[in-house]
Amino acid sequence: MGWIYLILAGLFELGFSSFLKLSEGLTKPYAILAFIGFGALSVWFLSQAMKTIPLGTAYAVWTGIGALGTVIIGVIIFKDPLSVGRLFFISLLVISLIGLKATSS
């Protein structure tokens, strides 16, 4: 169950970062409320995951899911640039996340 919580925490992290962008410098009330809500849910699910997953692994995977997903959302929704270099380092991140899962007890 810990890994399910961790994946949910990472997915809520995507909402957290996306609504931070949509808040336009914390000036849009609806986006600020969503930002706070997604952030709280993300941290809550992370805390639940840490009951069974080691701290370092849980935190690294949580931030990795958030970083990877945020890059994807940035490219698709916010039209962020995508280069060969960015693709290379995103690939390294995915490999690292898989490695952490594979070596976690």
C-alpha cells in the first residue's frame, strides 16, 4: 500500500506545481486554494507512504514523480521547450526512479 500512497503523493504534487504556475505569482484566489489543497494532499500521502517505505527512497521517488510529471505538463500544457538535453536527463530520472523501486525493501 505504501507504493500506492507514494504514487498518489507524486500525482498530487503535479497539481501542486501546476496550480502554483496558474496562480500567477499567488494572485489568483482559485488557483491558490487548489495549490494549497493539492500540496496538503501530496504531503499527507507522502507521510502515509513513509510508514512502510524508507525516508530517502520515498522522498526521492516523490520528488522524481513530481519533477518528471511537471516537465511533461510544462511541455504539453504550458508549451515549455523540449530539447535533446532535457529528454536525456528526464530519461536518467526515469531510470533512477525504477532503480530506487527495484532496490527498495
